[in-house]
Amino acid sequence: MNNHLNFFIDGKWVAPVNPATLDVIDPSTEEAYTKISVGSKADVDKAVTAAKAAFPAFSRTTRSDRLKLLNRILEIYNERYEDIAQAVSQEMGAPITWAREAQAWAGRAHMEATIKALEDYEFSEKRGATLVVKEPIGVCALITPWNWPLNQIVCKVAPAIAAGCTVVLKPSEIAPISGIVFSEIVDAAGTPNGVYNMVNGTGPDVGQVMAGHPDVDMVSFTGSTRAGIIVAKTAADTVKRVAQELGGKSANIILADADFEQAVKKGVEGCFGNSGQSCDAPTRMLVPAARHDEALAVARDAAEAHKVGDPRAEDTQLGPVVSQLQYDKIQRLIEAGIKEGATLVTGGPGRPEHLNRGYYVRPTVFGHVKPGMTVEKEEIFGPVLSVISYEDDDDAVRIANDTVYGLAAYVQSKDIKHARAVASRLRAGQVNLNYPDWDTFAPFGGYKQSGNGREYADWAIHDFLEVKGIIGYGE
């Protein structure tokens, strides 16, 4: 017996008010393998009512109480680690090794980072005769995407609970099963009734209703810029806080003094990770003009070395992209790159030759891409890399910043001072120097149309808090 047809509301697994279902598609076979229930306004109302009723008591719990709860959730998460990995692999096509080592790992790592951050977090400070207090903002609507399900669920749920908020989660309806498993974990951890609620459904029928609900105090949304704009407009009528992590088109500047071959190879791997379905993927590789053709040779070999295939195979590196819609979008953009005169170095339209079904994309590299081309401007969200020439540092910075996005950027150099100097000029919320390890304590979020607010560890806790000044508190 599973909970695929249930929601989790007020500490109970319940059926939707108005029964309706949606097929969940395995992207490797293009066939439905289960169904979920999809909710409506009535289900959102029930969940928000439960969260609102639970907030007064939960907001007054101690740091110790919330640490015990988060540690218990982490303990059960680890017990069900393989269930999470298998769910992510089947629902979004992540290769099982990647699902274990990156997707499921990310949820664990963010829970651990939030626990550590809560242990040290300062919720009040004295400023003369004023006491400045940070208090939980209230009922939070959390809307998460399909590309990194556990990463984004835990990035929102854990800090909201750490802050003392109550939540209603809407996982992506495209990849919802991992969210159901996570809800079972939260249930098994003994989370107080109403503190955590989960309703599945579509963006218009559930997500927008949550965003506009008068009893929701904050919306935290991760997804496309298009959908983020709708959420923000919907939330504006009730003047609630909106935190958004949206699209990206991240530049990867390989400086002339970098270890060139290694930098290009790792740049390809970074772009293609998660089948290219990461909002901070380094999709625009900027190389010195004099070494452009050299970069293309290295990038071609690196791309063609990626094994595309069945996500269930332990040695698969690239699985399918998540859906027919996503596959069609990527194909359209690859065709646009060819039509607009970019050099197709490897890959191209269609599936890899050895695969006849599934939403598989050929690992693709474009060379001699000019600023302004469609593949240089639009977020593709697939294993497609654009290689662009630059003349000097100023030119590289100009090209890198010439985008409506500003989520992440990358700089490669043997000279760390040189890399830091370029990084300081980039308009992005996170700049990565020389392919560092993932830092779950670093602030994550974007400039410009990549959103607002910051996630990870104490940065995320801060976003779920209101600031109150008690003036005349005394010395």
C-alpha cells in the first residue's frame, strides 16, 4: 500500500476532496507507471487551515524542540535513502548512481546544514535599549520543481521548520513520488499535526491558489521565470513575502591562464550533469578566441564520452530528460542553433542512435556561438553547451553579464587572484572558482530575473523570519 493517491494534511493521509488523478510518466519508457491525486482549492484550504491552526503553538517551541524534530527527520531520511533514490530515478530519469550520489545526497546534506545552522543561529540581539528579535513569519507555501526534487524540498521545509514556521508543500506534479516519500518520512518522525502538510497538483489548480491564499504569509517558489512571475503577481494581492529561485544561463569563463584542457573537460561535465537540467548549469563556455578550436576538440571528446542510456544501469551517465514537453523544447532549440549558424560540433537533433524510445537527448556541443543567438540567450535545460569566444577579460565579463539571468557563474584560472578579480565583476548570486565542491552553507539565489531571496543553511532560515524591534527594552 502506498500513498500515491493521498495528501498529507494535519498529520493524516487523506484523499482529495474532489477525486482526480494524473499519470506519472517514466521518461525512460514514455509510459505511465503510477498515478497521483491532484488537488483543488478545497484541498489547499484544508491544508492552510491546518497550518494556520498549528502555527501559534509551533512558533513558540524552543530551538531544542525543533532540533530534535529535524534530527529525527534526518534519521528516518537516512533509513529510507534508497527509496528516495529509486523514486527520483524513476520519476525524472536520473541515472540511479546520480540519484544516490547527488539527488538523494542533496536532501541529506541540506538537512545536516540546516541543523548545524540552527544550532548556532542568533534569534535576537541587543542594540542599546532596543531588542531586535527574529520571529517565524507564519504559514509558508512551498512550491518545488522536478529537476532536483529533494534538494529543493529540503532547502525549503528544513529552514522553515527551523525558523518555527508551518508549511504547505506542493511538489512538482511531474516528479511527485519523491515528495510523497519525504512526506512519509516527516510523518514517521512524529511531526506535530499541521506543521507540515503536502498537497499534490498542478500549478494553476494548487500552486497559484496557495500563492494567493489570504492565510499564507510567505511563498517560496523554485521553477521557471515564467511561472515565478505568475506566482509573484498572484501573491501581490495579499502583500505576502515571495522568495524565488528561477532560471539561469550561467557563463563559465575559462581564462587564458587556466589549465585549459582540464577546464574545458570539467565544464562539459558540469553542463551535462543531471542531463543538463540544473538552473545553475554552466551552459555558456567562454574561451579565448585564439583557442576556440582547441576548446571544441576537447569539448567534443568529453561530450562523446558520456554514456546515455537506461537510468537503472549503474554505469549510465546521462538519462532521459524529464518529459515530452522538455524534449520537444530542447529539440527546437538545437534546431535553432543550427539554423542560426552555430557550428554543430557533436550531437544534434533526435535521440542517440541506440535508443528508440524515451526522452533521450544527444549530448550536444555548439561552437562559434555568437552573443545574441538563441542557444546563447535562452535557458535550454538539457545537455547542450554553447562555446563562445572572447578577446580579453573585459570582453568576457561583458558577454557573461549580458543576460536577463544572474543565478550563477564560473571562473577558471591557475591564478586565484585573477579568478577573484573577474568574479567580483560578475552579476550573479553565486560565483564558482575552479570547480569547487558543492557548499551547502554558501548563499544560493540569483540576481535579476533569476529571482530573489537566498537558500541554504542560515541564509534560508533568515528568509523565513520577520524582524521585530522592541524599543525601550532596557539596557
